Amino acid sequence: MAAVPSVEALVPPPILQNSAEVKNLPPVIHVCAQICMTLELKDGRYISTSHNAWDPPGFHSVWAFESFKADSIIVHRYDPPHPTNPGGLVVDVTYRGQMSADGTQLVNPKLNDQSVALSMGWGAALALVPGNDADAKRFGDQSWKEAEAAAARARRAQQVALAMPVPAACEANPAAPTPAAVRSSPLQLSFCECENPDCPGAAAAIWSLDGNGGYAVWPNSPTIAELTVERFDAGGVIIRRRDRTSAQLGLTALYTGSIRGNEIEGDVTWEWSGFRGGAAHGHWHAVIGSAADQRTLSQYQQDVREAINNDFWHGIVDMLSLAGAVGGAASDSQSNVPSQVHKAVYEGKERRAHPR
């Protein structure tokens, strides 16, 4: 490999002469073009002090500003022959642009009046622009993780909307009185139930009680459980669960709790052969919505339960496939979510003809 010229032997680019602008030059700049590097101010021009794995010994990139003000940044760059340069040629170019509103980044960068991929930051923006290629990879990895996290949040929001067609039915209202349906005989009640701290989450269930029995459905699992009501009054709640369809077939649970206003709070013990020691313990929470909410939840639960029994519903995949139907229901004041789901899930000719 040919010897790389020393910094002193490099072609010197123009150096900023305006004393006011010189005073504003930051001591350190991060820049990413073909490669990412850290530039440090030395004798009126910037010399790259970072080194990437493939930089030849003694390599430096030299940058100098002709203009450094809010409405005009003009910076000259000179790189000696380098493996990352196109064809290994010298880089001798001039970039133009403006400062960002906060005065810490180059915006609208151009090369020969053409937009160019160039990031440059100083001051507070040093954390936003990689200082070398290794940093660039970490930045990319972090951006990917953030994008994945954002996508996961979006998916979860959609799952929540589909799992619980009336989100308000899961929102506690301390001022709400105990619903009259709780005191009715025989008991007929539908409500939102959660067994995790982020209620109403994607794992929310719909419980419907009718007399001394009932069903619980977790649309995202999908799981159907039979419920047996041993007590449900102002003195307390005791409900037993036995799963009929789930990944934990044979799971049973005992729910105990108390009613305060339109909320139920209590403890639950799950028993299943897959648990260490055969049992697990936790908390459960339920919210009893308005009479209209209860009717909506009851119909939705019935539709999902029938779809599961008919092998038309397989949890999250089917919940997501119904996004259009649910979205259309939400935007159409003449429609409602349960009827849209009912139609989409098992009234369609194609689905009836080809059950899975």
C-alpha cells in the first residue's frame, strides 16, 4: 500500500477568516458521509482523530469552514487516497447547507447543488451523530430496536382494541355505583377481567355470568373457560374456572374477591400440571361497565366463543385479520363491533366453506 501523506503534506483547504465566525467554531464535530469520524479543531481547520478498522496508518481527513453561520455553512473536505473513497481516489469536495434551528447540526447538505447523504453535529448534537463507524453500527442497532419497540407498541394497541371492543368497559370509575345487575336474581352480568397489571391489556378477558354459571373468553389466546359462581354479592365473590380450550388444557382456578362500586378486586390461585409445584398465585381485577357495555361485551364474547368452537378463530392472528372490520365499525355510527366481528368471522361464505 502506498504511503499516506502526513497531515502537513495534505492540500490545505480554505480556512475561515471571519473572526466572529471563527469564535463560534465548536472544538469537536461528528460527521458521517462515506465513513463516520470525529473532527477536532486544530489551527483553524478540523483534523479527523477517530480511526475506523480499515483506515490505513496515519490516515486523516481535513475539513475547513469557509462560512459558519445560521443561513450558510460552507465546508471544504480533503481526504487522501483511502480504501473507502470511490476507486480509492482523493476526496476534495465542498459541502453547503444551513444550521439547524438550535444551531447544533448541518441541515439541507448539498454537494454541487445536489442533495447529499451527510450528517454533521456538534455541541448537544454530538450524541445524535456517530463519531466513528463502530458508533454508527450501535446507532443503527439502537434505531432498529426503537423501531421494533414502536412496532410492538402499535401491534399491542391494535390487539387491545380487538380483544376489548369497548375499552371504556375496562376503565375503573371510582364514583360509579355498584351496577344494579350485581343485585339482580338470577345473576346476569358481563364484564372485563384482567389478571395482569396493565389492565385493560391485550390479554383482557370477557366474563359472562348467568345464574350460577357462565363463560370466560380470552380472545387473544384463544381460551374458553367454564365458570361456576359460588358467591357473588356485597359480602364477597367466589368463582371457579375450568379451561375447556387453551394451551393449558385442564387448568383450573379459584377467584376470590370483593365488590367496590363497579370494580372487583381479589386473589386468584391457578392449578395446572405445567406449573412448578402444580399451582400459582396472583391477583385479578374486573370492571363492570354500563348496561350498554355489558350487552356489547356479551354479544362479542358469544361470537368469539362460537368462532373458536367452529375452528374459525385462532387468537391474535385472527384478531389482526379483523382490524379492518373493527376499524370500520369504530368509524360507522350505524354499526357496532360485535356485529362486524360476527359477520367477518363466520358468516362469510368463504370462511364457512373452508373452516380451519
